[in-house]
Amino acid sequence: MKGVVFDLDDTLFDHRGSATFAVRSWVAELGVAPTDELVVEWFAIEDRVYPRWLAGELTHQGQRRARLHEFLPLVGHPVPPTEGEQDEFFEGYLKHYRGSWIAFPDARPALEVARGNGWRIGVLTNGSTTQQNAKLAAIGLAEFVDVVCTSESLGVSKPDPVAYQRVCEALGCEPSDVLMIGDNLELDVLAARRAGLTARHLDRAAGHGLLELL
């Protein structure tokens, strides 16, 4: 291997943990009990709406507004009438989300091992360029990463094979010389393999860690 590509959210960065904390803190500020059911609904809405941004149906801000339209009625709160007010309202959630950003404990050691192996290191993520780079910087991992490719910067998202090919090109490696690791079996493993990379599935629920996959 000459290079390794990591997914970001729920692979290096604990998105689900950060978002769970943020939702609970945010709805409490709205005077609503932060129940497990509301957290489940938040992620279900995210799973429905976020792909619409990746497909080009919504802007990044637009998918945030769409999430408010689905979620706020569940907590008995009116949706702000204008897009500007909706964006400002969503910042209430983002404040808590950004404040709880954290890497998984094995993320830095895994990147150190990859660097020690002499591998080029990339991140391939279906996300916004500004936010994903901000996450890497905030959790102290940016210094280890040679290339960050986002769906926004590439103009394509996983599982399009072009996304995997372009991150390999940016690393200066052939796909056959690159290992991809991520938590999503379809996007980070099966699709990566179809694009010619070696890929391994990070299943944290099954007790897997990053170091054992390197």
C-alpha cells in the first residue's frame, strides 16, 4: 500500500455522538424534554434530507432548512417564516454541535501508524468543504492528512466511482495501491472496491477499531 483514505463522519470523527449531544442540548434550550425518541427522529430526518443536497436538489443551507421544517413541528415549535430566520435558528443547533466535536480515541493513533508506514493519507467525505475541514482542524487531525476531498469540492459524491478515483489521483497513487476505511459498508467499502481500491469496513458496533484494519 502507498496510501490510505479514511471516511470522516463516524470513522475518524464522532458525528453521531456530537449530534446527539447537540440535539439534546438544543431542544432543552427550546423548553422541550430531550427524549431518545426526538434524537432518533433527528437522525431519521437527516438521513432523508441530506441525500437531497448530495443529489443537487437542495443547497447545503437548503437541506438545513428542510430539516427544520420536519423537526420543529415534532417539538411544537413554529418554523421561522423566512430563510434568513431559519438559518439563524439552525445556528442554535450548530453551536452545540461544533462545541462537542471530538475524534474517536483511535483516530490519531491510526493516522500516526499510517504516517509511520510512509503512506499518503486522504479523507473522502460526502460533506461541505468548509465544515469538514473545520472538523479535522478542531479535533486535531488536520496535520496528518495530505488530501481532503469532499463531495462539494469534487462535484460528485460516494458511491460514484469518480470520487474514489479523484482522491487517489490527489494522493498521487493508483487505486490498486490505496486502502479505504469507513463505517458505511456500501459507500466506504463495496463502492470503493468497485472503483479498484482495497477497502475494509469499520464496524464499531461489532467492536472493531481503526488500528486493527490497517
